[in-house]
Amino acid sequence: MLEVTETAITNLKEYLTKNNLDSAIRVVMQSGCAGVSLGLGLDEKKDSDQVFEEGGITFLVDGGMFATTGAIKVDFVKS
């Protein structure tokens, strides 16, 4: 249900190391003027979360979110 690309893992590890952070990463739904999008944030596990370990990083997704989003893919794109 959650896929994380190698590019995303590499960049997230670099960010966490550079900022001396040891935190799980939460996938969140955000609403804006362009509609709903997904984002990432640092957070702690909640009882309703599904937990995924990818490349040594812990990802948290609210258990009910997949009913709205379906499968989620985390990628890194440099614009």
C-alpha cells in the first residue's frame, strides 16, 4: 500500500542526518487552492497508524487514509 522510491529514501536520510533528526515521517493529506495533495511531516506514532519501514526510515500513515487515497507512492522530484 505504501511504496517509497530509492531516490526518496536517499534524500530523506540525507535530510534527517543533516538536521540530526530521529523521527518517523508521516504521510499527510493537505488541502489547498489546487485541491487535495499528499505531504510529509515529522511525527510520532498514534494508535490508529499503519507503520511501514522502508530503507531504515519509519513511515506513518493514518489507518483510514488508504480508503481515500488507495496506494501511496513517495518519490523525490527536484524541480
